[in-house]
Amino acid sequence: MTAWITQYLEAQKRAVDSLNPTELAAVIATVKSAWQGDRQIFAIGNGGSASNASHFAVDLGKGSSDALSRRFRVMSLTDNVAWLTALGNDYSYDTIFSRQLANYARKDDVLIAASVSGNSPNLVKAFEWAQANGLSTIALVGAKRGRLVEIASQVIVVDDTHYGRVEDVHMHILHLICYAFMEQSESVNDSV
């Protein structure tokens, strides 16, 4: 067991080390621009990535907002189970996010998705809708990359295909975005 744990942790470190700080800084700049423009930020994902989307909305909406002169407008589209199941049942599971975006999203808003495969049909449809309606899109994916890489405005690839490791690194990224505002609030507030 100890050997397996050591190998797992080494693989996790390699996955984190595959991140590109320049790409991460560009994503933070997009989120900052949305905050400066009082734009809505949406987060989506499936399964563990849905949990990451919810966690991100909490941290950005509370923790990051508490450090700034104005609050973030952020929403996880994974949280309203009644609405998700109504959309999935009455239309299609593939449209559970794009149909919510049709209600809430406006041009220049930001859509962030986490997906290990990058191919989830409901995420792809949401990104296609977002692209057609002038939203900025950020895809966090694993090494398989998938369709999201082809249609996203910005992409962060975690160089691993293990679902647990990639989801963990996606949460690293989402925390990093939030803590950039919590721990660098003076420079953010001064630039508004």
C-alpha cells in the first residue's frame, strides 16, 4: 500500500507540474476583466467536476468577493437539481446547461467548464451556445483534451487522464483563481 500511495502522489505532482503559469495568469485576467465589467461568471461540470463548479462559485462569490471593493457575480449551473432534472427530462440532458445559459447569460459573460474528457455533450452544447452568444469560455480539461479544446476561448490542459488526479488539479486551478483575488486584492482593487 505504501508503494502505491507513493506512486499516486508522484503522479499527482506530475499532473500539477504540467500546468503552465502563463496560461493560468491569462485565465485569471479573464476573470478579473469580468469582475471589472460587472459580468456574470458561470461554472459547469458533471459528477466530481459539478462539485468543483459549486466549490468554485462559493469561493469566488464569498472569499474572493470579501477581499474586493465589489462582489463577484458568479453562479454554478450545477446546483439547482429541480431545474436540472426538469430540463433533462423535458428536453435532453445534453441541454441542461445551455438552456440555463439562455435564461441568465449575456454577451461578454464568462463560462468556465471542468471536464476530464473534454467531450461531455452537455458541456460542448453549452460552449457552442456561449460562443454563438458572445461569451468568453474557459475549458479545464485532461490530457484527452476533447471537443472543448476546439471551441473554448481559453484552455488549461492537465497532462493526465486519471479522473481523480485531473479533478484534483482542476480544483487546484479553481482555488488558484479565487486566491489570486483573496491574496492579491490590493493590486486588483487599485486597477478598477
